[in-house]
Amino acid sequence: MENKSSDDGHVVGKVKWFDPVKGFGFVVSDEGGPDILLHANVLRNFGQSSVADGARIEISVQRTDRGVQATQVLSIEPPETGEGAPLADFEHLDPEVMKAAELEPARVKWFDKAKGFGFANVFGKPEDVFIHIEVLRRSGLSDLQPGEALAIRVVDGRRGRMAMEVNAWEAALTR
């Protein structure tokens, strides 16, 4: 079987798992069939360094002699949480204030997946913005890298400025 250089089509499915350290993961198509390789470079071309397990994803795929591979990410939607309850840090906030929060350009200062949180700096503002792992998951991401460009919605919480939504910079540009 020879490698094909053109796309074989589009697939809609769910992220089975993705490991940014390994540099790859797999997607399961809604139509069934073999797992589809999702390489970190393909994800980075979409503007993200990670994607949450269970996230809905639309990709272009290519069949090769090594199996089916994603060649382009077209869209990603966060996984369904199954719970409608807001995080405790946001319970006291007015829903209208949360809806009105604008996307702000930011860079990741640091994020520790094991600790479950990290911080980002919003362009032109001196204070750090707290990012909780659950907000990251609800936004469809699983990890962040230092220096990564983001577009975040920030609210003033009890403990200072907090991200309530996190987007890859490139994905936010298309909204």
C-alpha cells in the first residue's frame, strides 16, 4: 500500500486520549473504524498544545500504510461535563457579568497539571490570572505550556483575577 498525499476526507468524533508529552493521541470516529492518530504538530497547527480527553473534534484525515492519520484539525468542542454546577469560585458572580467578560490576549506564565492550576499574564496588565484545571477542561484543553498564547475570559474572583474560559489564541481569532 502506498502513502497518499491528499486528504481522504473529514471525520467527526471524540478524542480518545492525547498526551502532550508523548506528542500524540487518538481520535475515535463517530462512524466507527480504526483509531485515528492525532499528532501534536497537527494540533499545534490549529493553535493548541493539548486537547481534553472526550472533546468533540472534526478533522481531515489521510490513509497511509501505517493507518489513518489526522492531517488538519477543523474544530474542537469541549467535552460534555455532565454537570451543570458552576465552580465554587464563580458561584457568587452575577451571570450577566460573566457573559459580558471579553476575550483578552494572554500568555501562559506556568501551568502544573499535577497541581491542577497555573497562571497567565494578560497583555498590558500587571496582575497574574489564575487558571484552574477544571476551567481548562471545560474549555476543551488538558494542559498548557509556558509562553503559549491564549485568549481568556477573566473575572474578578474572591482570590483575584481568574480565568473562566480559556481558548487557544488562533481559535479565538475565528470567533
